[in-house]
Amino acid sequence: MAASSAASMSIGSTISFGSKTGPFPQSKPFGVKISSQNSFTSFSGLKAAKSVSCEADSSFLGKETTSALRQSFALKAQKQNQNFQYQLQPQASYKVTVLGAAGGIGQPLALLVKMSPLVSALHLYDIANVKGVAADLSHCNTPSQVLDFTGASELADSLKGANVVVIPAGVPRKPGMTRDDLFNINANIVKTLVEAVADNCPDAFIHIISNPVNSTVPIAAEVLKQKGVYDPKKLFGVTTLDVVRANTFVAQKKNVKLIDVDVPVVGGHAGITILPLLSKTKPSVSFTDEEVEQLTVRIQNAGTEVVEAKAGAGSATLSMAYAAARFVESSLRALDGDGDVYECAFVQSDLPDLPFFASRVKLGKQGVEALISSDLQGLTEYEQKALEALKPELKASIEKGISFIHKQPVAA
């Protein structure tokens, strides 16, 4: 990517990080170096049309997050006196609704979504205690307007016009509790909330966080089918946390720059159904058999690691909120027309012989544009065996979700 000319600019307190622009006072200068043969029309984080490098002395969430949440700036290049001048243009135009916004995941997730300059309206719903969360967040000087909605009577209003609906509602995992133990409580919660989504914003992207995701996503799909509004391209089980953990653990283990690491994680979102494809790690790194097994087991059990460390005081709420915010931001970028957005997610799939499967997908304005099948080609013997081993457990979880809805018909 040789360039014939270059321009650089330093952005002070008005920009710290984010998807287009956002006012974050008292940040240190953020340097953006741009090399281009011609005038620049747009770039998005690491997915640039030309050569782009970003350097920050500090940012609110750090350099890795700056990249992961994908800075999506709209730049207008004008040549004056043989010099490039770049004008940053915020385009906050999307409504995001968080269902379960007063919970352990919902609160930090709402904060991170509030910081996205792509969001014009942030609707926060919960059965209680959400008014204070909304009041608190509304003081943050970012573009989105925050509104609170409490209880079943206000659920429909919270969803009207939403472009993205995120569902972290449900009970968290406690020490000794398996994801399956969560099923009966969270299954009913997801069923009720998705019914409301189907009635009020059927075209929205739906992000399911409530565990067990391997079952709650099929539950959501069946609800949407019975409501006659199911679009498989717009229903996502958020497995981004598995990718975030895989990237972090690999970077630590191999002593490489975290911002460069990308590990696809396929399968599902519980125990052995989580399969990090370490052989597909970018940049390419080598692992011993022992390292592969240790890393795989740690990534699969990372949720339990946090539950035990919190000793009954909670589960992986902060890292989950971070990962969910990354997926929300990716969805918004896709809706906004970025043609180079890829994330791993648990979606309806035909890659393996299962109705739902987590894999890398290409996101677009209509949701899933493509399933990236190349990640499942040329697997190591260890990965191939692990893939076959996870299928029965994942199949059973999917069927459990489908059976739940067939036993409890969806409300008209």
C-alpha cells in the first residue's frame, strides 16, 4: 500500500475513541495518521480502504478497545493549497433498546452503548430500578437521548422503532450452577421479551445474551416463526465474549500484541460447545499440543473462572458487557453501510449438520450476508475431533429450546 502523499492530524479533547465521533472531554491527544494516493472517502478502524494507523497516548477504554469497537469515522477530504483537510462528521441515527438494562450486564452495556456516536436514542427497559440508571447515563455528554421504561406496561413503547434490540435479561449464573440450571427461568423471560419484539419492531437486529444461548436463540427463533416475522439473518446469539477471551488468552500466552490477535470461535456458547480454532489464529502463531489443550479448556471454562473468583457475588458481567457492546457496534456499522464487518455469532446455519451454529459471519444492512465456511476447512485433528464431540451436546440444547416453545404456545 505505497502512498504518494500523506496527511496527519491530531484530535484533542473532542475524540477519544468510537465509531464515528464522540465528545469525551479531557482525553489526551489522539493521533490519526493517514496515507493515501487519492482523497480519502471513508475508513473504519482496522478495515481501511487505504493505509491507516491510529495511535493514542490514552483512551477511555484503551487501544485494544479502540480497535475492537471499530472507529467508524466519515471523513470528507478536500484539497486546499496542496494539503489535505479532513472533516469528521458524526452520524448518530440509530435506536438501540436494551431489555434488562438495570442488571449486572445491562448497566455497563448501556454505558458502553451510550458512548457510541452512531446511537441517537438509547431505550432502557427493565422490570424495576431502571429509572435511576437512565437518569445517570443521561448526564453523559454523548449524542444519544436516554429514555427509561419500567414494567410490562411500558415494554412495547421501549421497542417501537428500534434498529437493534439487545437482551441481557435473566438471572446470572451462581457458583455450582450450570448453564442448564438457568434454563427454565431465562427461557420464559426470553420468550416474553421476543414476543414483544415481534409485535413492535420485527425488523430489528435481535441480540440474545440471556443464557443458555444454545437454547435461548432457538426459543427466540420459534417465537418469531409463530408470530410470522422470523428473519434468520437478523437473529444473533452473542458469542463475542468467547472471541474476546480467546484473543486475550492467546496474546498473553504467546506474548504478541493483543490488537493484532484474531481467533475465530465456533460451535456454541457453553462448555465443550465452545471451540476456539487456534490453528486459524491471525497473525499465525504456533502452539504445542499441550498449549492447544490448555488454552481450549481455559476459553471453554472462562465463565466459571469468573463465577468462582467472584465467590457468589456475580458472574462475568463486565467482560460480557464489553463483548456485547463490541457486537452492537459492529451491527451498527453494518447498518450504516460499512461493507467490511465480520464477527462470530450463533446463528441459523448450514455449515454443520445442525440448525444453529456459531461461526464467523459477514454483517450487512440486512443482517447476516454470508457464513464464513473457510474457517472450518483444514482443521487440525484435535479441532476436528472437538467439533464432532460438541455436536451432540449442542444439538440437544437446540432441541430443548425448540421443545420449550412447542409446549408453551406463543401469545397472540
